[in-house]
Amino acid sequence: MLTISPSINPDIYLVAPGFRALSIYVTGMSIQNPTVGKAALNEACKAVLAGNPEWAEAHLSAWSDVFWEFGAKPKRTPCSAEALHKRVLRDRTIASLSPVVDLYNAVSLRYAIPVGGENIDGYKGIPRLTFALGTEIFDTIKDGKSFTEYPVKGEIIWCDDIGVTRRCWNWKQSIRTRLNVEVRNMWFILESLPQMPIEQLHEAGRMLTDGLERMMPGLWFEVEFIQN
């Protein structure tokens, strides 16, 4: 029985035909091998600079088209995978943040796919991918201080019973649900469009779970494949 099964508004598939995803719930252990994430991140940066994966440009371009479709401006609010990809092409590297974040950023770069990592204990209710009413709260940081903002009506958001957990689909994460080194109950969402080969989506999921198992021996996880 699935511990976490996110809800997808059926109209999402009208904006993003062929959308599919992997939902991965993890009950972790203490981190025993913290260098796993950084090593994966370094290798993923090399892969991007070498022009891999070969379908990256098509997949990221498709995400830009989807963002335009629901009213976002992808040059200002790109999907998370495109933002990381551009940073590597510009700086030739990505700064290390923390072991788990480094690992899921590595997966995002290596497979040109948006990957969200969440502290599921910060949620109230199940994660939901839907269209914003415009009244949902989103907690963030502005000028170094806590700040509350609201999504644009019709914006695609991830949310729960409290408010928005990610704005513009997978662009910007809520402070409330961010991962840190103390978090043990984690939820990851890997989101793809048809321009990414389906077998590569499952391979990306295995890269994440294999890396987490090396990092935190003895963890438990479950994977759900989501499609229309």
C-alpha cells in the first residue's frame, strides 16, 4: 500500500499531454556516506558539459512550451531542470548544498528532468498538482526575511492543505517543505514529458534510489509511476 500517492488534477494533462512522473517516498536513516551526492553532482556536471543527454534540449524546450501554456514566462521562471542546466553551462559547475540535495540535483542534470525533493513531514494532507485559485499562501524569503506571497490565478502549483509547496509547477520551493540533513521522511517527484524516453525516466528514479541507499544504508522506499 502506497504511503504517499499524490493527486493530479486531470486538466493538467490538457496543458501537458503525455505528462508522466515518478513519485518516490523514502524513510531514511542517518547519513553514513555524505560524499555520494557531491560525487554524483560532479559527474552530472561533466555529462551536461559533454552534451548529454542527447534529448536534453528537446525535453527542456517542451517544458518551456508547457510553462507558456499556463501563463508563466519561462525566461523569468524556468522549470527547475532548465535553471540547473543553464547554470552548469555558464559556470561549469554547481555549488554543493547538502548530500541529499546534491544527489537529486545530480539526477536532474544527468537526465534533464525536473526533480523535487520534499520534507513530507512538513505537509498537511497529500501533495496535489493543480491550478491555483490565487489565494493560496506561499512562504518564501525576500531580502533575507520570511515573506508570504500568492500564486497567480490559473498558475500550476504543487500544494497541500496549508498552501503552495512549489510555484510555477516546479520552479520555486516553499521554505516549509525544504529538505535538510535532519529530515528522515522524504518525498521526491521526477516529472517528464514525452520528449524524454520513458525508460530514461525509470533509470533516473533508480539513480536516485541507488544513491540514497549508498548514502543511507538501510533506508526504505517505494516508487509509484504516474501517468494519465
